[in-house]
Amino acid sequence: MVGLSGGVDSAVAAKLLLEQGHEVEALFMKNWEEDDEAGYCSAEEDLADAQSVADQLGIRLHSVNFSHEYWERVFRHFLDEYGAGRTPNPDILCNKEIKFRAFLEHALELGADTIATGHYARVREVDEQFQLLKGLDRNKDQSYFLHQLNQKQLRYARFPLGEIEKGEVRAIAEAAGFCNANKKDSTGICFIGERDFRTFLSQYLPAQPGDQYLPAQPGEIETPEGEVIGHHQGLMYHTLGQRKGLGIGGLADYSEEPWYAVAKDLERNVLIAGQEKNHPLLMSQQVQCEPIHWIGDETSSLPLQCTAQHRYRQADQACSITQMDTTGAVVNFKQPQRAVTPGQSMVFFQGEQCLGGAVIKSFA
């Protein structure tokens, strides 16, 4: 059962599986009900594209609505994290809870033996353990977003695009005459699409004094020395390392160098900005994480030498996990890291193998 999204990647994944001799059916997932009429979500268009591909391939297309599961398992957590002043990554939770849990369970109920998606990643079985490997196209590798998967999920998962590059995927789609061969890759929040982020969040998080979520309230922007240089509309709209959208510049007594968001003072609802891209407040060498999710057998040998990515498409950074217990883990990097962001995920690797990962709590 292929998760057919209407995009080119899942379409080519289905075609490749057919060519390999598999019996293939497809499933289209609708996962968001809000604001469809505003044109932000392209579910109707995506379903039409998925149906066109299925018809061309001669496979059956099922459809299912997981909007309730998405809201309860992914979106509530997304709002809670922003409300707490952190910056979550909903795509990771979406893969864990929707694409490889709700979809997997539904596919098995429909009689499928395995599921497949258009992710750029690979699975390898070694000594009855399933390993998650990076996709061969390093520019598209999505193992970072899949690091929360477990052994059962990987046992049932197939990633037909793991061995090829994006350019070849486009070429296969064009040669097949797929309607979505040149369709733009989806971006934005998982299943919600592209929209003005500030407007979107303001619909769901209160912004009045006394409300639960402080980061939605306007406040001051200060220099690290404490001088007020501007105002923000809510801490949740800003990420560490951000340059554009701060609304400050051309200040008297300051150079014309760009300003960056370098820290957040949640207690005072203050955004702190500095003029150095690698400002000391942005640089950290030690990171504290939530308890680590291990894809395979958990290791207890410390320190564990490996590499890590604290954001998607970052080059692997040498590190060691020096402390690990039920409360979390401590990671020390060989070189200082820029803009490590609480709420984002730290994902660990040894070579091409993804070991697992954890949500970032704090840094020093």
C-alpha cells in the first residue's frame, strides 16, 4: 500500500514497485479540515493528481480521513510547544503518528503486507534488526524526519526512492507522462501547507494579557546589554538565528550590520537581538535533550561517539553523548554549534545509519 499524496515522489514510488513485480494499491490521506476554502490546503487538487496517477498505473486508490488523529496526535503538541516558547518540528511527529502509525494500521486492515512512501531514505536488516539509512541523494535525504520510527514501523516500511536521486525521479515521472511530473515539492507545515505563519498561529494561540500562552503576546526587543531597540508581536513568531522579519535596522549609535535573534527571555517576554551572525549567545557546545529514542538496541556504552544534526540538511557534526538516563541526555559537540533551538530535534548518526534522536531541551 503506497501512500499516494498527489506529489511526484510517491507517484514514482508506486511505479517502481509495480515494475519490481509487487501487487500495488494506493491510499490518499486527508489530514487537515481547517481553512480548506481559503486555498491553503490543496487536498482536492492533490486527490485529483493522486487519482490520475493511480488510473494511469492501473492501481486501486483508497482514501481515508485522518484529520482527527492529526489534530489529537500532532497539532495539539505543535500548539503546546509554541505556547511554551519552543520551536517544534511537526513533520517528525507526523511521520511517527500519522504516516507510519495511522496509515500503517489502516493499510494492514485493508490487507496490505507492507506500506511504502516517497521518502528519500533506506531500510536495511542486520541480525534481525532494522536499520534506518540515509537516502543516497544527500540533498534530499529525509532520515532526519524519520528518526522516531521503531522496529515494527521499519519492518513494514519500503522506501523505493532511497537509492535514486531527485533528478531521476523527475525524469521517470516525465517519461511516464504523469500529470504531476513538474509539480512543486510541498513545503510548509506537514499536511497544512504554505500560509502566512504569523496569521496561522494567531488563529489558534491566544494573545491577550492573562492568557495561557505568553509567547503570543507583544513585547520588547533588546540588545544583549539590555537596551530596547524595537518591539515584537510574539516570541513564538521568531526563531534563534533569524535575520529577516525582526523589524529593526537603521538604528542610531549602531552599525548598519544586520540584526539576528540571538536569545529569548521567556520570563520577561523579551526577544534579544545582536549584530553578529555567530553571536556568542547563539553558539553552544553542550546540549541537553529529552530521553533519546533509539531505532535499534539501546546502547549503554558512554561516552558514545557519533555525529548529529540539530536541524534538517545540516552537515553531520562530530559529538559525544556523555550522559544518558530516563530524564534525558547530554550531548557535547567537538565544535560550537550555531542556533541550537529548544523544541527542535537532535538526530544521531554513525556513518549512513540513523541511530535515533531526541527533542532539544536547552543548551550551554
